[in-house]
Amino acid sequence: MTLRVYNTLTRKKEDFVPIEPGKVKMYVCGPTVYNYIHIGNGRPVIFFDVVRRYLESQKYEVTYITNFTDVDDKMIRKAEELAVTVPELAETFIQAFLDDVKTLGVHDATLNPRVTENIQEIIDFIAALVEKDFAYEARGDVYYRTSKFAEYGKLSNQNLEELQYGIRIEVDDRKESPQDFVLWKAAKPGEIYWDSPWGQGRPGWHIECSAMVRKYLGETIDIHGGGQDLTFPHHECEIAQTEAVTGHPMANYWLHNAFLNIDNEKMSKSLGNGILIRDLVKQIKPQVFRFFMLSAHYRNPLNFSDESLKQASNALERIQNAYDNLKHRLTTASATNEIESALTDRLAAIASQFDDKMNDDFNTPDAITAVFDLVAEANLYLQQERVNAAALQLFLDQLQAFDQTLGILSQQSDELLDEEIEQLIIERTESRKSKNWARADEIRDLLTEKGIFLEDTPQGIRWRRK
Ligand code: AMP
Ligand code: ZN
């Protein structure tokens, strides 16, 4: 089954065909770095990480770019409030973001470009729009002329007239039309600024992504992602900017995650119900939060509550226990390469069930069902008194392969417990007695590898850790 993804632009599921075979270029809009990220921000961060990991598991070479908005109105206001400079504020919260997402097991992006490192590219982009008459200067600001882009509204499925209705009419005589949006903002006295053909100022919000996508990924990319609130106006504006300049589609697939609510309410400043990722992970394992996020389809709203977290924690524990048990039993299992072919077949069926679900627009909740099928098989197998190392390894490999995509398992310390060491020493002595030198050597090697040293003493074998 090939991968199918729901494309916001066409409002249907489509076969995923990358521009270049075997390669995927993806861009996900990143945070404005004026605050710590909250659990809602964790949804796109985790979901698109899983998209990227899954594509990699399917042998695609993925270039994953996600930006930092390190200058805008909110940044300027917050810097003033804290009496720091905008770059100082940015540095603090970029580091905090990187720390938080690392805690969540998110793989590093290929690149995290920042607005302030791309001012020249942004100015060039705006100049190209002005040159083509898609933008106009008005007293030091530059605006995008939406009426000139016939397809404006195609992503959010609205036309200009409908849009006119929805827009709060701002009293701004600089704009030709209320739907026009700002590309370059003239600096007010005391504000951070860059020189430009239109005077001193800074970029508007939407233009940065158009400039960065083109610079780092090219004219058309495969996947562009973000939360559903970004569909309009942000992504609509990105399309208008990019496609006006390049004449090509900006992205072939537009993916948007639905929102995370708290106790069935929208998370909002006024309700004061926001929870920061860094506070949450003091209470629960980050893997539980990841599992919880993936327990709903990304296009469905997800409700965060004590109850739903507890359910996630219990469910994840079943997977983790099976994983730990497999690893423990492996340390003492007999080494044989024979595996029942029926078992191999069952595991292969589970693996393809997982892929089928992920291929169906990244249906993580159903893919997790496949993980539980594997856990059930593993638990059944572990009930046997004599288990064989090759079969245990097969289970472990499969569980780890799923986890390459999901990132929900904790890698427990590989240290052997005292009783496991004792058990291995007894088994080694018995193996030697029965002249099973291969097994005896295998156990010695395993112990050496784990830093356990054996000494022959008159009282028998003694052991110590390195
Ligand atoms: P913001 O900090 O609002 O710029 O959001 C950064 C990213 O997080 C964007 O992709 C938003 O769509 C996403 N986001 C913000 N709040 C939520 C939420 N409650 N649920 C899911 N995604 C969210
Ligand atoms: Zn963007």
C-alpha cells in the first residue's frame, strides 16, 4: 500500500508522490520564540516528528526544516517587558525550545533557520513582489496586493468576497484593501530595524517562510505543515507570496494538525489553563505525553485531562513491560537460530498492518493497535519456560522498528541486575560441565561486555563490577 495523505489544499486524501524519488523536502512552521512552549505547541512538534521518522523508516531521505520567528511585534513587546534586547530574548527561548523538544524525543531538524539570519533573502523576496506589482510601498510599509493573486483563498477555501466579510476593518489608510497584508513594517522609534529599499524596518510574519522555504528547499517542496490555525491567514499568505514570484506551487501537500484542548476547553491565556511542556515533564514521563498525542488521529481534536493521561500511561506501560521482559529474558535465553515460521509470519503480518495504518494518512491510533498485537504475541511467547534468543530478538527488533517511528519507549539502563548475573554464572558453570563451550563463552563475553569480571576463588566463582 502506498502512502496516502490528506491534503488541505485539495481537501482529499491523495497518493504521496515526492518530487524527487526517494527524497522528501518538508517544512514545518516553528514557534515565535518569546515564551516557553505549551502542551498545545507539542502537538505539531510531535506529529511532524513522527511523519518525518515514518518517512525515514520507509527509506526516504528527509530534509526537515523548521524555523524560528525571532523578531516580530510580540518579541518586541516581551523584550521591552523583560528589559532585554530582542536577540537576548530569542536566544533564551530558542534554547528552551530545543531543550523541550529534545526531552520529548523529537529528532533534530536538518536546520532551524531564523528570521534575523535571512533578512537579505526576505528583502529580495519583497523586492521581487514589488517588481511584479504584487506588492506596494506605503509610507515605509510594504503590503501584498491580494486582489492581484487570483487564487488567494484557495488553501482555506474562501474567496476574496467572503474574506472581506470576515475581516475586522482596521483603520489603516495605508492599505489599498483590508485583505492586503504586511510584508515589511516601518520601524517605530527605538524598535529593532534593518535597512531596506523602503527605509528602516522589519519583516512581516508571513514572508519569512516564503523566503526560507525557497532558500533552503527550493521553489516547490513536498510537505508543508503546521497547526490548523495556520491555514489562514499564514499559509494562505505564504502561497500568495511564493507562487506570485515563482509561478509554481509552493508545496504539493499541505498538512495541518487539529488542536489540543484541556478538559474540553480551548487552551487560552484568558482561561489561564495553559500548561508548559517543561512543567508537564516534571509530573509525567515525556514518553507518556508522546503516546497520548499519538493516541488520536492528528486531524481530530484531542482532549488533555488527568484521565486521558492516566489511560495513556497505563497503555504505554504494557508496551514498555513487554519490551523490558523481552530484554531481560534475552540475557538468559538459549542461543538457537531456529524460529517457528508461523511466528515469523505473524510478526510480518503485524509489521505490515502497522505500515498500512501509517500509510493511511498517518493513522497513529490504529498503528498503535498493531503495536499491541505485537505485545500480545510477545507476552504469549514469554509465558513459555524455554525461550529462544533468536525469537526474542525478532520481537525486540520489531518493537524497536515501530519505536523508530513512534519514539515512545524508554531505553532502560542496560545494566544487569545482581540476580541476573548470578543466574548467568550458574548457567555458565553448568554449560562447562556439560561441555557446551559455546554457550559458556557466550555468557563470559556478555558479562565482560557489561563490565562484570569473574574470579575463580577456592570458595567458587566471585564476581565484581568494573
Ligand atoms: P504559536 O505559538 O501559537 O505560534 O503556535 C506554534 C504552533 O503550535 C503552530 O503550528 C500552532 O498551530 C500550534 N498550536 C498552538 N496551539 C495549539 C493547540 N492548542 N493545539 C495544537 N496545536 C497548537
Ligand atoms: Zn510559516
